[in-house]
Amino acid sequence: MPRLVSHPDEVKIVTSRFGKGAAAIDRYIELGGYESAKKAVEQGSEWIINELKASNLRGRGGAGFPTGLKWSFVPKQAEKPKYVLVNGDESEPGTCKDHLIFLHDPHSVIEGTIIAGLAIGAKTGFIYLRGEYRYLLEIVEKAVADAYAKGFLGKNIFGSESEFQIITQTGAGAYEVGEESALMESLEGKRGVPRIKPPFPAVVGLYGGPTIINNAETIATVPHVIAMGAEAYAAVGTPRNGGTRLFCLSGHVERPGVYELPMGYNLKKMIYEVGGGVRGGRKLKAVVPGGSSTPVLLPEEIENLGMDFDQVGKAGSMLGSGGVVVIDDQTCIVEFALRTISFYQHESCGWCIPCREGTDWLKKSLTRFHAGFGVAKDIDNIQYLAENMMGRTFCPLGDAAAMPTLGFVKKFRKEFEDHLNGQPCPFAKHVELALI
Amino acid sequence: MSPESMTLFSPQLAARFDGLVEKYPVRRSALVPMLLYAQDEVGYLSDAVIDEVAQRIGITPLDVRNVATYYSMLRFRPVGKFNVQVCTNISCMLRGAYDLYERFQEELGIGQKGVTADGVFSLEEVECIGACCWGPAIQINYDFIDELTPEHVPGILIAYRGKAKTEGTVPHA
């Protein structure tokens, strides 16, 4: 069972009901649940969207697109039905926050979906969970059934004129399906390959109808924004980066776990104070700040780094999905790069050639290189390959594979060179367990 | 199709599928969940399973196969009653997932995608399962087991072997 952690610096908004039995609907209501949905029913679409805009809530899936703005793109009048699609295909290595949301607070996702539906004028919402999350899907399905029984879903929700239904869906193992257009394809019963944009989903989405797709954490945050008020929520974070974020601290850290911290929280402090420092008293070598797709940062780059979308972007990486992976000084970066690219090679859907072939060649090159059969030219070739994948694919998976690779090669070139001339990897065969 | 006479699936699953195809705006949206649920019961996607799912959705078996081959959880060969999936992706790797995976290989005497002779276990190295903060983590069928060291392996296997004895070794019975 995933362990819950706590730290005094946390600001518990999204996680405020974790560990309190809120998966049971009566308990959720006791803790203030569904009040935001009631308010949203009374206030209506325009008010909801304005609140979301004022809250500075940005998409928690990785891109950080302002949520209120995204919702405002949906046309008021549409020929086809509109849909809300909640992305719970959480698959970015380093990220496990939605796991806890579905486990401890499934009703916050349901309530957020209802509010999103009211905002854009949709009558149907889908909650899509990755196939591996079967036990979580069962929790969510039970929660949805309970919400119907209370009259929060179905016809005349909360005694109003509005109707809203929620349909749950399981995936069956595919990282690529976390990309919004591939997610829609999967939900339509097809291979999860991306669609060409434009048209954007807000105009032509699921079943051809206008659709908003939001990460599960974003949706779970929405009821809290309504409950505490947009200004109060925005005030927790930094300018243009409202509220908190669920940071998934993993890897070589003393106290790994999901911590809810204000946007802009210092990364060094997060590792050393919140996470208790590098495990076994070792030195920090590098940190992946936002899931495996985001370029690695060096210890000197995190000194004054506030963890919000803009500051991490300025530092040459991305806040991404909130997966902070801590790497100690006994880790082989070449092996880490190889494991990262192996993932993207496995998950590339094969639709775009630069991604399909690029990830495959990068994996081959890095495998050979790490085994000690690399030549100096390979380092440049790896970089050349990765550079030529950037921006040349329909969806961001190609970039997601190329960006971290470029980071590793550029920032750890010396370590790549140390693998040359038949020299064995200066580190252990595998990444060792820290000596405790 | 009359569910009682023609279906491969248990009456409960057949009834569930009857509901599932009506649940969405289009029938086809039931395809991926149906394949996964069918696999949970039968153990893998046999030709007969694919044919029946195709018929229920109203598409060709080839079309079903085209979709099914995309998803990594869907398989076309039987596995053990308990499929041990060891995550070795970055967060788990940093905390010793390779050692854990090796220990499972040694204890079970099988390698990647192998099945033990008694049909109780199969083993698979998998990509991120969403348990990064509690790594290294594994899934046995749908059960998550986290914060592991290689020393946990024998105990886990004993527990699941015991389950197999009480439940029988038919895959996913």
C-alpha cells in the first residue's frame, strides 16, 4: 500500500482529505465535499471559467497550459455533444500522484469533472485510468455509483435542471495514450496514435465533439479552487503559477513520497529538507525535475530554483508532471540515459518515423556505448540523432525522448567519454543500493 | 448471439459485456476494456476470444487484433496464474529494481516472459507502473507490492504459491 508522508512545509489543499476515509461518499460530504459543485450549478458557466482563469491554475499533466483558458476555447454552441475527458493514464516515469488521488479522494475527481462539465456545457464526462490501476478503477467506479445514488450525477443534478453522467474507462498499458489526442483514440476503441492538430480537441475532439482533456490532478484541484476562492488559491503560488503541486519525490532520497508544496518551492530545499537529503549521506549528482521527459539538472542549477513552470523553464528544463527523481553520485548517467531511452523506445507508437526510428537507434547506440564498445563519434551521433527528433513528430513523445537525452550528453559528456576505449563502466554493473 | 449458448465467457462476464457495449456513445469504445476483462478471465487473448469480442462489437477479428497488439498488457499466449511484473524504470532502478528482478529470475528459474513449469508464475520486466515513490515496486496480476528488497522475494513467492494451492492453478480462474 502506498505510504503517505508529511512535512511541515506542505500546504495541503488537494491532499487535504488523504488518509481520512474520503473515498466513502458520506465522509467526503462531511469534509465539505460536493459544496463546490453545488455552487457551480448555481453560478453557471461564465462564473466558473472566470474563477479558474483568476486562480492561475495550470495543467498538471506536464505542459502547464492555463486551465481556465483551455475551457474558454470550447464553443458555446456546437452541433455535436461536448465532452470532459479526465486523463488518469498516469504513466510518466517518476510520477505517481494520481495514484494517491484515486486511492484517497476519488470524489474530488468526480466533483471536478462535474464542474468542468458545467463550465463547458457538456453532459458527459469520462474518467480514463491506466490499465495497471485496476484496484483504483474499482474505487472510482464505486465512487461514481455512490454519486449517482445521491443525485449528484444523472438527470437534475443537485436538484437543478442540469444533467451530467460520468463513464469510467480502463486502458490496457500504453504510455502514449497519456497524450491527449491518443487518449481520445484509445477511448474510441482504436490504437493510441496521436491525431494531427489542428483541429484542437476543444473544437473537434472525442467522437468529433468539442472536448476538454485535463489531468486528474488538475480536475481534483478544481473543487478546491471553487471552495477557497480563486484569489486565495492563486495567492498560495507564484505569479502566473497558482496554488500547489503534488511533487513525487523519488530515487536516491531519504524520505521519498508525494508532497504537496506551494508552486515555486525551492528544489534544493525540497530534496534536502522535505525529502531528508540524498540517501545514505551521499552527494547529489543530478536531478530530473518533472518526470523522465524533462532535461536533467545539475546540483549548481538547483541552488535558487523555484519549482514553477516559468522558473524551471528558464533553467532549461520543465516542471512537467511533478516527478522529481533524485540521482546520487554513485549512479552511472550513461546507464540512466539508456534506461530512460529504452522506455521511450518501448512506448513509441511508431506513427512518426523520427520518433520510431530515433528512439530505436538511440537505444542501440546507448546500449553499445554502455557495454564499453562505443567510439568517440557515438557521442556526437547520439546528440545529432536526438536533435533531429526534436519538433518533428505529431505528438510530444519524440521530444520527450530527445530532450532528456540531449541533457545527459551535454551535461555529462565527460562521463560518456569515460566509457570509451573499452573501459568498463566506472560504476557498478547496476545502480547499487545505497549503503545504509 | 444468445449469451447462454454461444459465449466463451462466464455468465457474469457475458452479462457485463452486454452492458458494456451499450455504455458508450459508440459500441467500439468498449473494445479495450472488453479485451482486458476477457483476458482476466481466460488468461490470454485466444483466437476464439478475439472472434467473440469482434462479433460483440460488430467489427472484424483483424480490426480487433490491430488494436490489441498496440497495448502492452494484452497478450496472445498464456501466462502463469500469477504474472509477476517487476518495474525497472528509473525511480525503481535507482532503488535496486535490477537486483530485485534478478532475484525473481533466480528463485523462479525463468527469464523475461518465462512461465514456470507448474504454470503458477510468469515473470516480466515492465515499464513504470506508477509507484515511483514507493520503489522498487512490482505488480502480481493487479496487486501492487512496494518498497521491496531482494530479501522479500522468497516470502512473496511462498504466499502466492499458497494462494495457487487453495485456488487451483488454472490461469486466472
